[in-house]
Amino acid sequence: MSGIGRQTAVRMHQHATVLESGAPRRLSDEPLPAEDRPRPPLCLDIETDGLSPTIIWQIGAYDPATDEHRAFVERSDPTDPSAVLESFCDWLFGVHPDRALLTWNGWRFDYRHLESFLARYVPQFLDTWGDVPKLDLYGWTVRDDNAVLPGRTNALEDVSAALGYEDAATGLDGARTAAAYQRFIRSGAELEWDRHEAYCEDDCRALWHVYERLRDAPTAAELAGTAGADGIATTNDRSRGGSQTGLGDF
């Protein structure tokens, strides 16, 4: 194709194949985060009152080993950010001291805010928190360029839906949950708590669904030597550098 280099053509072909098939494509032989650990990671998601939060009012954790979800929610006193953090840490360090955590884009949001709030409100847990293995599937997939994903964007809801995840149809997103809690802070107007917990649980379960689809996808080594009908090889070339192109981001 005139004006397009070979590596660009390969990557365009990979993206087109993924979008058409609805299946992820592994670009490397790198193991998935926590793939070598004896038990799967706990899938983590937090809800706040905004992008510059004054409180982490919900922490959700899904355990793929038991198919159980735990929700830690501040329903009574939105002026006390410590209660949810303390409950979560007591549970995590007491029940799952050896488990890794897994997020979707957590280094930009979940982990960053959790560490900041722990340091400010419950610093007694900060050292133990520092020892917890913190993993990020979005970082492994998109930023580290280990796989190509289907979906309109690389947002979790788009990727998981493209990979066949059926959510609870809560009609919520991060902005709506934040706005609802802001109203609760201002006026005491109760949230539909079960609905908001279901939304957070959806994100945790969707994360594990994407993990499983990536785990089941063949690695680059397993795909080695294959080529499309157009003759463009689908094997990975780590010399290409950069991050994924052709897919939307946040």
C-alpha cells in the first residue's frame, strides 16, 4: 500500500482482524499479570465523588477463585473518608494477605487515589499496602503493547462488551456515580445503593472477563508462521516501539 510502511501495514491488519473477529490478539509471549501466582488476583475498582475526590466512597473487590464480590461502601457519613478504607484494609490484609490486586488503568486512578487517601486518613496501613502486588491489565495490554483489543475504545466497558461480557444494565458510569454521591454529600439524598454496588461489581467482573479472554488467546509464539490471505505475517515484531494505534483510548 503506497505511503504506508510494512510495520504500519502489519498493525493495521492486526487491528482490522481483531475488530472483525471480536477476539483479542496477543502480540507477545509475555505472561499476563499474576499468571504465575498460585491464586488469581483480586479484581479491584473504586468509586469517588469526582476526578479530584474528597472521598473514596466505594471499594469493590471480586475474587475469581470463589466467584464472590465484596463491596465496602460509605452510606452514612460522607465527611469520614477513613471508614471505608479501614474496613477494606482489615479485610484485605486479614483475609487475603498474599493476594495480588488487578485493575483497569489503576495506576492513573484507583491505585493513585487509594495510596493518597491511605496516607492521609489511615496511615497505619500504608506500609502493608506498599507490600501488596499491584497489577494493571490495561497497562499490560495497551501501554506495554502486549495485545490488541476489540471495542470502540480501550475503555473497560467497550472492551468487555466486545468480548461478550453481559453487564447488569445499571445505566450508570463513573460520572453518574460521582454525581449521585456529590448530591448525597450536599443534601443527604440517598443513592440507589444496590444499583451503585452492582455497577462497581460489574466493572470488577468485566475486568476478569477480559483477563480470561486474553489468557485464552494464543501467544505470538503460538501464532508464529501464520499469515493472512494478504500475506501479511501476524507475528509480533518488538522493534516497532510505541503504543497501540487504531484503537481509541480514554
